Amino acid sequence: MSWNRTIKHEATGAYKRIWAVIKKIPQGRVATYGQIAFLAGLPHHARQVGYALNALPDESNLPWHRVINSQGKVSLRAEPGCEKIQQRLLEEEGVIFDLNSRVSLERFQWNPRVLKL
């Protein structure tokens, strides 16, 4: 069994908190890695959000595609083409990308009032 596959089956408490926040992002909205980390009680741990997304079980229905970087862009992935899939999924939800492949965070960023995990 590969190391990555083992991690996927042993989700940490931090990963579970991150996933719980991501699950609450509404359709047509996006959140940044740093925003998710903050809301999950892990301020300054934006990279851990990326690790948690990478560790998602294959059968997950978590809206992973709603998480973007602080520049309003889809982050590059190790697997080519994933960025286009993420952009397409967001566009299908009504999120608009500009000519530089950026999302207006002012317009589309999720702003929860109070988050209860």
C-alpha cells in the first residue's frame, strides 16, 4: 500500500475539520485555502488545506473545486488537466473567470457569518 493511500484512510482530526468547513461552501461560491484553514481553527496553515484535499477518499463528494488560492486562481496540480476540470465545475455553478483565469473574490468569495462545525 502506498504512503498516500494509507493517509487517505487515516484522516486526522485537522483534516476532518477542514473537510467540514469545505462541505459548507455553497454552490456558486469559492473560498481560499487560507480562509478554510482559519475557519477550521488552523490559522496560517493554508498548505494543510491542500494536503487535506489531496487526502480525500476517491469516493468523496466534497465540493473540493470550490477552494482556490488567495489570488482568485485555481492552483496548479501535479496531475495535468485538473485545473481545467476545476474551472469547468466552478463555471457550471455560475462562477465567472476573467481573461487572466481569475475569480473576483469580492463577488464570489463565501463569507459565512457564523460557522458551527
